[in-house]
Amino acid sequence: MTGILQRFVNVRREEVAPILLSALFFFFVLTALGAVRPARETLGMESGLDAVRWLFVGTGVVTLLVNPLFGKLVSRYRRLTFITATYLFFAASLLVFWALLVFSPAAIGMVTGRIVYVWFSVFNLFSTMVFWALMADRFTFEQSKRLFAVIAVGGTVGAIFGPSLAYFLAEPLGTPGLLLVGAVFLVLAVGAAWAVGRVQPDHSRSGDAVNPVAPAADERAVIGGSAWQGLKAIVHSRYLAGITVYVVITAVIATFLYFTRLTMVAELGSDSELRTTVFARIDMFTQLATLLLQLVVAGHLMKRLGVALTLALLPATVALGFVGLLAMGSLAALIVFQAAFNAVQRAIMRPARETLFTVVSREDKYKSKAAIDTFGYRTGDVVGAFSEGAISRLGSLLALTSVAVPLAVLWGVLGVWLGREQEKVARGTDPVAPVRDQTVAV
């Protein structure tokens, strides 16, 4: 099996155990998200699409408030402690929301559904952000280009398994019951995180010429610093600011497609279980496409094309997708476009973007990354939601395309710039965004 991994996905013998444990960790996280997401979509739609846009605003406010709290956890506690606290907090929240939805009066249940919608958006971002921050902290720059796409396969399998569970359990358990399923898998994710944190294989063959292997960090060490340091670092670093803008544009484009999907499902009827199963089926097929793409290119694309060109692939997909959608104008074309967008985003772009954090300090890996992946992403959500709302009033796909295609071109140029800046930061030749410490390799 090791020989197959080495030839097919470019994995070395000493990296097999850390990769499998990391993939298992991501599997549990994405299974929890995939099981809960259909319930979240159904609960959010009960208030109408205009209300969902305002729920995006609420999500942005909540992420801004939560970021300094997470920064304080990072500053005061060791790594595995604040990672455990994050996942257990979200698991406990799921149990509370389940109880409110099942045992409270209908009016309270409606309000709870809106709260769950906002809460899930925060939960979605923080759970994946914490996972990738740990990966950036455990793997070197060279390893990340080879291995992050491989590790992402574990998440994709979880993202297929989660909606599959939701699809089969939505009717017998009811929509609120899916929250319990998510809580179980979050607890399993905590156990996997501890296993990942304790694996320390031989680094002598890493071959990382750009970012040499550093000694293993003391697991008892506390990162320290200010709770607001993440936001301050973004302001003072053009590299981190560039990543932030890249994430914002990603969120804007994703939101355009998201509201289009909500509109399609809303036209199917008002039955909540029907909507839940439809959302689950869409997610399941999308993840199958993602898995297929990962199995074909995992471990090779970034190494051969480089991070810069890899980051430009999703913007190119978006530009071509909107042009094709405008030409065909069919529902089937939109579904194919969204599947291609999600597959390229999760299988190719996301692992490439996560490599950008392997060359920054440990404090930035957790604090700045938290600000970028949560508040930055939700800012893009809000901008995208209200921009899409304004464009949809024009009732023209041409209007949406005329905004999305130029934005995708700008997005692609920024991706190429970030890839080139990463090389400078890794070598310490960028005076604006220096590497303050070496990453810790697995």
C-alpha cells in the first residue's frame, strides 16, 4: 500500500501515518458538517430568501465578535487544548439546539431555526479553519504542496458520507435529529485531533529546500500575544491582506451560486423534509465529483503547476462557467456549473490556499487565519448576498455574468500574485511579510 501511495499520490513512507490520521480527522469534521448542513438550509428557508440575506449580516457580526474570543484561547492555552475546546463547544451547542427545536413551542422553534442558521455558518468556518491551521502548523511548505490535496480526500469522503446520512435519516429522525448526528462526529474529531498532534515521524527525508524542517515544537508551549493580533497582522502584511481579498472574492462568487440554488429548491415546494433531502442529494453528487477530481490530481497538480497557477484555476472555472451558463441558460447547466465550481474549489483551490499559511508564523497560522477564514469569508458572504439581491431584481443572467466574469479575472490575477509572494516569504526575501518563525513539520 505504501508503494501505491508513493507512486500515485506522491507520499513518502514516513508520511503515511500522519496523512492517514489527518485525513481521518478531516473525515469526522466534514461528516458532521455534511449531516447538519441540509437541516440548516431547511431551517433558514422557512423565513424566506430575503431573511436569509439578513441572516448573512448576523453571521458576519457574530464572527467578528467570536474572533477575539478565539484569539484569547490561542493566546492562553496550548494548541490541542484550544482545538479541543472549539470542537466540544460546537458539539454541546448542537445538543442545546436540538432540545430547543424538539421541545420548545413553535414560535421559539422558528427563532431557534434562525439562530441555528447563523450559528452553523460560524461553526462551518471555524471547524474547517482550525483543522487547516493545524495542518499548516504540522507540515512544511514543500510537504503541503504534495500532501494537502491528499489529506483533503478524507474530508471529501466525509462530505459525501454526511449528506448521505442526512438523506437517509432526515425522515426517521426529523430535521432536528440531524444535529445529534453532527455532535457525535465532532466528538470523534477531537479524538483524531489528539492523535494527529502526537504523531512525530522521521523528518530526515523531507527534502524541503525552501522551508527546512524545524525541530518539533513543545506541545506544552503557549502561543501568547494579543487576542487582536490576527487582525493587526493582516493590516501590516500585504501578503496576509492579499489572502484576505482572495477569500472575500471567493465568498462573493460562492454566494452568487448559493442563492441561485436556494431559488431553485424553493420552486420545488414548501415541504421541509423534501427540501432537506434535495439539499442532501445535491451535496452528495457535488462531493462525488470532488472526490473524482482529487483522485485524479491529488499530490501532483500543485507540485507540477506551482501554487500560483493552481490558485488561478478556480477563477478560470468561474469565468468559463458563467459564460457557458449565459449561452445555455438551462437549469441543468447551472447544476453542472455549481458541481464543477465546488469540485475545483474543494479539491484544488482550498488545499493550494492552505499552503499559503505554511510560511507564516505560528501565531499567524491560528490568529490571522481565524480572522481571514471567518470574518473575511463572512464579509464576502454579506457583499455577495446583497449584490446578488440587487442584480436579481434586474432579472437578467447577463447582468450577473457581467459582474462575475471581471471579478473572476481580478481574482485569478490575485491568485498568481499570492503564489509568487509565497515563494518570497518562504525565502525571507519579502521585507513586508517576513517569516517570523519556521513551520513545524510532520
